[in-house]
Amino acid sequence: MEKVKDILTNLSSVSVGTWVRLVLMAVSMINLALTAVGKPPIELDNDKLYIVISIIFAWVVGVVNYWKNNSFTSAAQAADVYLKECGLAQEESLLGEEIL
């Protein structure tokens, strides 16, 4: 479990090349499995590949940004209260902008 936490905390520093290789490997493994069971493989031309990668990228960025900028756990919410009490945190508006 510790290894999974380590990987998840380091996702932001993973290079673009690593992501591209991962996606290409996944597509090739899926195509291999589909061919092995007699199904037609996934046909990806450049336009379809661009759309698929764009959709995946948009979802990942959206989820990561929403999660990172909001306190969901009770520990994170308690930390927010503590930082505000100590004067170390700035208030934010509903749009995420800092209020001076």
C-alpha cells in the first residue's frame, strides 16, 4: 500500500514521454487481447488518438485540480481551521480567489 501512495504522490512529476508510452502500451495490450479472442482490434488513427488522449487528459487534470484545491478529509478540514486560527492561511472566495 505504501508503494501505491508513493506512486500517487509522484504523478505530477511523471514525464510526458512516460504517459505516452503507458497509453501506447495499454492500447497495444488491449489490441493483442482482442485479437486473441477473435474480436477486431481498436482502430486508432491520429484524429481518434488525439481525441481519446485529450479526453483522458481533461478528466485527469479536472479531478486532480478539484481534489488538490479542496479539503475533503476531516484531517484536511481541521488543518484549514488551524491555519486560519494561526493566521497562516488566507481566506478564499467561492471561486477560489484569495480575499485580501
